[in-house]
Amino acid sequence: MDTTNQPNVQGRKNIGPIIITLVVVLILIIGGLYIFASRMSLQTLPSDALTPATTTNVKVITNKADDVKSLQNDLKSATDGLDSQAI
């Protein structure tokens, strides 16, 4: 007797589609939690981390001397305070 073409026996259900549905729902839940967690981590950053750095003591070099000592002094005055900024 060939049993491959017989319908499902009463009381016995095919559980394949149920398992696939549960796996898909589980994947969607995990993806939603991942997106939710990534958005929450962006909101907990300090407010100064999201704003661009502002420059405060910017000196404009207008010295037109071209000797080495003047150029070194201009370079030193232009780079003072850069170490304290996040550049």
C-alpha cells in the first residue's frame, strides 16, 4: 500500500508552516529590538558630542614679516590651544 498520496491522518497536523512562521516572527522581533537599541544609544550621547566644535580664540595672522623668527612666532601663536580642542 502506497502511503505517499494519503491525506493527513485526523488529529495529525503539518507543523512545517507553523515553525517557519515562528522563525520569521522571531527574526522580525530581533531586528526590531536591534533598531530600537541603536536609536536609544544615539539619544544617550552627550549633547556636546553631536554639536560641531566651536572655535573660540582664533587669531588672524596679519604680520607680513618674512624672517624666520617672525614666522616661527606666527606659527606658535596660530597653533596655541589646538591641543585642548578635539581636532
